[in-house]
Amino acid sequence: MRWKCPKCGGTELEVKVEVLAKLIQYVGDDGEGTFETDIRSGDHEWDSNSAMVCLADGCEHVAPAGEFDTEDK
């Protein structure tokens, strides 16, 4: 596996991704607004600076994704 926790070696990981979503705004007669988002595609981005967390029991190590990358190590 390329991606492993640097603390425990676990490979069950989550990464924070960025995605563009359409902002939908509803404004009522009272001036109060309701806001929703609509994700139009599955496109998303993340890089070596994105937050990554290890989901292994008892670990929960959080660090930039680059610290979990085992390629070239």
C-alpha cells in the first residue's frame, strides 16, 4: 500500500477533500434565507497538504497527507 499511517502503519484512512458545489439560496417574504448546496459531480481534489486521519482502533493520528505517503521512502 502506498498510504499508511506513520504512527501505527494502519491503512484504513480518511482524507479531507475539496469539492465545488452549487449554492442554492431561498429568501422568504420575511427576509430570512435558507441555503443549500448541490454537488453536481463526483469531482474532488486533495493533495499532500490535505488533512488525513488514521481510523485504526486507538490511533486516530491526524497529519497532512504527505506524512502518510510511503512512496519514495
